[in-house]
Amino acid sequence: MLADRVNLPKYLTVIDETSFRISIRLQPKAKKEGVIGEFEDFLRFSVTAPPVKGKANERLKKLLAKLLNISKTNIKIISGELNRNKIVEIKGSSLKKILTALDALKEDG
């Protein structure tokens, strides 16, 4: 498995070959969207949506789905719905695809 040969970031956990968890610290109502950097064991991510009625969470899921070219239904916030610190579960992708996408976001952000 690729995860055995790759030094994974602290915020990324491999569940199986197509399922992963990312620990995200979300900054809602930001001027720009994307990866800001790393904070402790979290990937810092910003969205322009406000933290009202789940809008920031929905925007985060939509951005991750677009980035990974998977359905939004394959992305679930399993912890932190009402908190900045979230654990997001992603299904239907590959480790290589996730690492490549996150690296690209870091370079853009």
C-alpha cells in the first residue's frame, strides 16, 4: 500500500485504499478560499462562506469534492460540525490523488 511508503502529514489518516480522514481547522468568512497552511495537527483551510446554518461546512465539502473530482456525497464531516476543528472523511479517492490535490492547494494558497 502506498501509505506504507509515504511519510503522511499529521492531518491525514488512511482508513483503507479509497477512504481517508483529514483534520481541518476551518476559517469561515475569509477573503480567499483554499489551504492556508498547517496548524498543530490540522490543515488550515479558509472559505468565504459565513459560519451560519452550515454554509461554511457545505462550502468546504463542495470545494473538496471539486478538488478531488468526486461527488460531494463522498465527503462527510464526522466531527466538528459546529466547531472550527473538523474531521472530514473522504471516500472514493486515492492517496496519490489526495496528496497531489492538497499540495496543489498549498502552492496556490
